[in-house]
Amino acid sequence: MKIAVVDSCIKERHPHVGAVAGGVDFTGAQDWSDRLGHGTAVAGAIREKAPGGELYAVKIFDQRLSTSIETIVRALAWCAEQRMDLVNLSLGTSNESHRPEFERAVAGLTVVSAAGALPGLLNGVIAVAADLDCPRDRFYYRDGVFYSSPYPRLIPGVPPERNLHGSSFAVANLTGFAAQLGGVGDLHAELIRRARA
């Protein structure tokens, strides 16, 4: 399964990530450094649940976790051209003026993104919210939203609130669960079925 991690890049050979199958840089940085570590942590959460998945680094962040709608649209177009099976988009915006661009950009893609913001508000996008009490090996579904743990992985001996956490990692955890299902026909429906099982 080809999984695009649209983020700050992925540090290849990181112990939580392993090999990266490929990728592209849309920041103009012209290197593969993950200066923020966010994309690597997201990729690690996905890899934990889908060890056989092919991860692709789609770099849209460099020095900070912000980018333009144009950059995101170009990144999603690349994902479509490369026929990615899943697109992890651990981001969101409340700017409604971006809705038409997102609607066009996600068409034909299986995108997992944050609930309550664009593109997670769009039909067909797998919308995910964080639940601090959700076990890391489970997820559930309620009122059109999937809920999963906001922790990429817990470091033993470190209090949970001191570990990395947030909605970005809830999205990544759900992407990992989705990747476990492989090429099922209606992934969204199958995730709902599994969430209720």
C-alpha cells in the first residue's frame, strides 16, 4: 500500500520509521531534512500499525508548520499522479475560502485528515478527532467522525502528557488502521464496520 505523508518530510532510517519509498519537496528547501520532526513522528505512528506500507514523504513544511493552499493543492495533485492509496494530511484550516480548492484536490484520493476543519469537513474525506482516553490499539466512530488516540507512541516511564500528542497523531493512527485493511473496495465503510465491531 502506497501511503503519502503530506507533512514536514520523513527522516529515513529513523528507528520508528525505517525505509522511505520516495517522495517530493514542495517547499523549495531542496533537501530531505525534517527540521521539525513532525512528519517523522507522524510516519512512525503509521509505520507502527502498517509495517508493510510504502511511505512517501511529501514535504510541504520546512521551518514551521504552515504553508499555502497552493502548496497543499500541488502536493495532493502529486499524490493523485503517483496513485497513492492513502494520503495522511495531519492538518486543517477554518478558512472557508479554500473549500473549492480542497474539493477539487481531494477528488479521487483517499484522504485522512483532521475533523472540524478543511479538508476534513468534506464529503469523502476520512475525518479524525483525538480522544485522550482512546486506547492506541483501537478507534471508534460517532456522528461522521472517527476517534483515535492522539499519541504516536508512548515512551515508557514518561507521563502521557509529556509525550508527543495531538490531533496530528490521531490522524496518523487512523491512517495506520486504514492501511491495515489493504485494498478493500469501500475503505470508509469498512472502517465504520470495524469501529463498531
